[in-house]
Amino acid sequence: MEKHCGEVKTKTPSPFAGHWRIVSMSAWEQDFIDEEAEGYVEFGGKDQGQFHFGYVHGQMDCKLTTRDGEPAMEWTWVGNDEMEPAQGRGWAVVMGDELHGMIFFHGGDDSEFVARKRDKPASKPKKP
């Protein structure tokens, strides 16, 4: 069976696929999480995903795995934090209708997070 970030090539869709709105983080308040845009984690196809919270944006290289016998997603990421290069790793599991996980910065902070699935937010209207 071929496995991709958020997508498993079977008839059952992956519980990870899609856009997840970050609703809490252990290290930062919601105002910071939503500073530039609504904080999110997104799993797409072909082992890829992305996240954004505060001034942090990361591109993820994902692998579907298991934790305690349950489906889990693990990833490494590269991106930026306040326009400075940043990298790290993370993991997540689906618990009910929420995504629970951790994001780690290489040599720096880490934070638990909780996210809820939702459609992508509408893009900001273009100025005339």
C-alpha cells in the first residue's frame, strides 16, 4: 500500500487529509497563533503538507505511521520564523474530531497543538 501525507491509496480516505484550524497551542496564545493569518496545519498529497501560525510558516515532508497502534502522521519541516530560516519536526494523531500533536523547532521551542478540521478560509478580497 502506497502512503502519502494525509492520503492513503485505498478506498478509505485518510483522517488527516485536509485543512485543520489551530485552536490552541501550549506555548502561544491564540492572538499570536492568528497574527498573520488563521493558524493552520494542512495535509495534502504526495507526502507534502504545510502549517502557519504567528510568524512561522513551514513546508512538511510527511509519513503516515502509527502511535500506540493508532494512525499517526509524522513530519520534518523547513520554513521560516520571523523571516529567519527554521526547521524541525512534528507529529499528530486524530482524536475524535480534533487533531492533537506537537511541533518542534530544531534547537529551540516546541509546542503541543490542537486543531479542528474545516474548509480553507476564504482568501482576503483583492483591492480594486
